Amino acid sequence: MENIRLDKLEAIIDSINDNIRYYENGTYENTGYDMFLSNGDRIRLLYPKEVIPHLLGVNVPYLVSTGLYKYKNYFDILKEVCSNPYQLYQKISKGIISYNDLFSKYVNEKNSIFKANLSNTVHSVSYVCKYDSSKTFASSENSYSSDYFIIREQNNGDIIILGIVKEESGNYKPRSSIYIQNPVLEGSQLYDILHNQEICILTRINSLNYNGELKKYFSYVPLRIERIEDLEKYCNKYGCVASVKKDYLEVLRLFSKSHNNNEVIQDVNKKIAQMIREGRIITEEEMETSMDCLSDSMIELVNSYNDLVTGSLNIDHSSYSELQTENKDLREELLRLKSEIDEANRLILTLKENNESLKLQNKRYSDAKIEIENILLTI
């Protein structure tokens, strides 16, 4: 007979039931997520019911093997088992069900990160690793069978990883979840996943539910710059290679033009930047203003961005060595763009200061004018 306290079991069941409600209320079963990656890949991720018990750390196939639960899908069996914690406690206490066979030793960790693994936004997903087991020298104990790993860095430094695999339909579904609470001390596990692998960032995410509701989320420029910079840190630390195409940097040039002191152009630039943040196509109709004031090069950059948004770019796939060469060029290009942006920001600050000085001077002139007029009226 296994020794398990009722209060401990109840706490686990409460956590599982809370996550089940979250999954059902969020309609995750009926929504597909298209993730567009900077290496040109597109992943359609689904969360079917049958994978939920495993993500929550519950071994439903074991329950089926006991003969106690038949003719039901795994998700319904999970809900039935968790509907009565005390009854489950009695079965475990009497040796009818094995606690260690039923629950993963990481059941608490898996439940704590379950909701985060359902969050698919350009902000919540930090990086994606395209995993190829033939590129790693890890032992069988440290090898993985996932096709991609979705990596989420938390504000406290913890890392949440969702391994996904391809189905016959071409869609992907979750296979495993990993929680690294202290990557500084537990970096070996992340190294086993990333070493010699290709990592990339998101360009956008589309979500489509069965009711036909389509939502598009685009990674705005400052976030892309931040992600690209951090990719280099990952590559240096874990021996992986970043995959970000040069075409992807074209839109960054929009920000290097923001130093123009022409008020009309500044206004148009602000509207363009806002539309980039919102992931919208840039057109005169959408902006409700003319873009005739923009230079030919700026128009070309807007067109490049619109191509990126609509996914019409013809992006070639690069080999591992080609990606390494490209990334060297990308780093140099990124540094140059950042330098231009810093210079633009300094110029904008100077212009603002000059503008404030002119406003004060104009006020003094205006006050003096009023005083003179008052004197003339009294004469």
C-alpha cells in the first residue's frame, strides 16, 4: 500500500480540475494556431483532448490497463477520475491504483505551466527550436522525439518548453512539457535540446476557431529587434544556430527614417509605425492620408513590410553553414540600424528642446505685444 496523504492528493486534483476548466472554457480544442517562423516554416498547432492528460501529468493509459475504465476517451476518463478525490484516495490506499504509476513525478510542475503552454502570442513565445535528433550527440537518455520545441521565457527567468510532433494530417500537437526553474543551474537540459539545432523567432501567429473567426497577431519591430539580439546569446551559450532571413530586417529601416524633422513626414511615419505594431497592411486608405511625401526608398520599404505581412515573400531555405554566414551579416546590419536609430533619437530630442525654447520665446513676444497694445490704448 502506497503512503499518500489525502490533503496532498486533493491539492493535485484541485490543480488538475482548475486546468481542465481553463482548457474547456478557452475553447482550445476548437482552435488552431498557425505559427509563422523566421526560417520560413509554418506550424499549425492543435490541442486535442487526448493530449491533455499527459500535459497534466496523469497516466490515463495506465488506468485503462487496470480494467477499471473502459469505452471512454482519455479526456473523459481524466475528468471522471478527478471528480471524486476521496474515492481515488481509497483506491490508492487499498492498492487498487498505484499513485506512482498514475501520476508523473513532475505532476505539480506540469500543472503549474499548463496554462502558459496554451498561450500562443508573439509576446509569450520567445523562441522556437526546429529539432533534428541527427544533429545531436546526446545519449538516448537525453534525446528527444519532438519535431519543434516552443520556448517561453518567464519574467522571473524560468523557462517553459513545449515539445510538439507532426501528425499524419500535417498538423502538430503537444508531446511533452518541460519546466526549467533555474536555467543558470539547470542549463544542461536546455543545452541537450538546443545544441547544434536551428532556432528562430515568430513573425506572426494566426488563430482560427471552428466558427471561422480568424485573428492575426504580428510581432512589432522593437520586439523583433529584442528577440534577434537574444538569439545571439542563445547561440553563444548553447551552440545552436539562429535562422533569421535578411528580408526580415527590411521593415526595421522604417525606424531609421524617424529623424526627419518635416512635420508631415513625422506624422506619416508615426502612423506607419502604429500600423506595424498592430500588424495591419499599410495603405493610404487605411491610414486616411496621402503617402506622396515619402521617398521612393521609403515606399519600397513599406511594400516590403506589406509583403512580409501577407506572406508573399519567396523565402529560400538555407543550410546550416549558410545560416551561420547570414547571421554574421545580420548582426552587423542590426548594429548599423541601431546606431542609426540612436542617432535619430538624439536628433529628435534636440529638435524637441529647440522647439520648447522657441515656444518660450514666442510666449515672451506675445506677452510683450499685449503690454504694448495696452499702453497704446491708454494714450
